[in-house]
Amino acid sequence: MPATLEVKCTSDDCEMDMFEMHYTYDMPDGVGVAEFQCPYCGGTECLEELSP
């Protein structure tokens, strides 16, 4: 099973509540939610990693 990262968008103007990213390749150390953007609103500062 590939590793997953569960993320939620906290922007009040966004309709996306949460999404999962599945890794099928090795991610470099230190890569986290800050390197991505919301696929719905395009925001970056509004993303928050959900605890496993």
C-alpha cells in the first residue's frame, strides 16, 4: 500500500474539506504539506496535515 498524506483546506472560501495524496515514489526528506497547494482553491497557506 502506498504511503498517504491526508490534508484539509482551512480556507473559509473553499469547498474542499479534505483530500489524500498517495505516494507511489520516494519523497525527499522534509517534504510535507507546505510544498503543495489545494487542488480546488489553489491556496497554499490554508493547507493543514491531518493526524494519522
